[in-house]
Amino acid sequence: MDVTAWLKARAVELGAALCAAAVLIGGLAIGVPFLRARIAETFLYSFCCVSAVLIRSCLDLAVRSVALALRSLRSPVHAVRLKPSGA
């Protein structure tokens, strides 16, 4: 997966999380009864929606960085070939 595709996927996830949080907080603002009964849980869930996406993105980026670093360490260094002295 290239960088552009990765960024698009994370943007879609973040957009969905922000939309879910906006719907919950908007519902709380207009006075939806089952949300007003659980104000703390509504804010906590909204915060967790967004922070989970951000934490997942950071972890994914960290794992990809470590994998890239390991891959670059394992790549063989171009061997220097010595020519025989008689050639």
C-alpha cells in the first residue's frame, strides 16, 4: 500500500469517527432523551471514537516504520568482487 492510499484510508476512518462523534454530541445538544440520561458516556464514547482512530494510525505507522527499517537492514550490501591478479 503506497502512502497516498494509506492516507486516504486513514482519512476515511477519521471522517467516520468524527461524524459519529458529531451525531452523538449533536443529539445531546438537541436533547435526545436517551443521550441526556447518559451525558458522561456520550462524551466518553465520542472521545473514544476519535482517539481510537488516531491511536490505530500511530500504531500502524510505527509498525510500518519498523518493518521498513528491518527490510533495509536485511537488504544485501553490494558485494565487491575482486578480480584475480592473473586476469
